[in-house]
Amino acid sequence: MSRGCYGIKMGYLSVSYFPRLKWERRIKARRLARARRIRQVDTTLLIAFAQFVIIVLLLSGVSAEYQSNKYMQDWIAQNAWPVGYLLNGYLASTLVGVAIGGGFLLVQRWRSTRELRKE
């Protein structure tokens, strides 16, 4: 290395500068891959949640029919008595509550991932 006019060392860029660029590229690639995975997971969760809501709605309908239909109650009591415990209304209302809570959690997750995408 030589010294310039003012006693400042003149030289080349440090060798450690270039691996840093490579490291930054790797980090950027990992972030992009993570964002893609988050999008795929969000789509999968949304589909699973929609299926859950449909099943809960069907169960609620069957439960309401069971509670209002005396013949159905008698038949289930004679032939499939454990099903009567599932159709008495408690399971359906619990699952509706779980679906509402899950919907709020999905909205919260969607909003947080949307904020991450902006950065």
C-alpha cells in the first residue's frame, strides 16, 4: 500500500466486502421464499377454514332439525343414542363460537402478513 499526498492510505476495497453482498443476497432470497410460503399457507388455511364453516353450518342445521322433530329424536334414541348427545345443540353452538374466533384470528393474520409484505 502506498500513502497519498496527505498521508492517507490508498488501497483497494477490503476482500470482506464482497462476501457481505453475497450474504445480503441470500437473506433477500430467504425473505422472498418465506413470503411465498406464507402466501401458500394463508391460502391453505383459508380453504380449511371455509370447509370448517360449511361443516359447522350443516351440523347446525341437522341439530336444529333434531331439536324440533320428535320422530327424529325417537328414532335416534332407539337406533343411535350417542348421536343424540352430539345433536342436542351444545356441540353446534360451541363450533360456531370456534368458527367466529377462528375467523377473527385469520383476519388478524391476514392483516399482519399484509403489513409484512409492504416492508
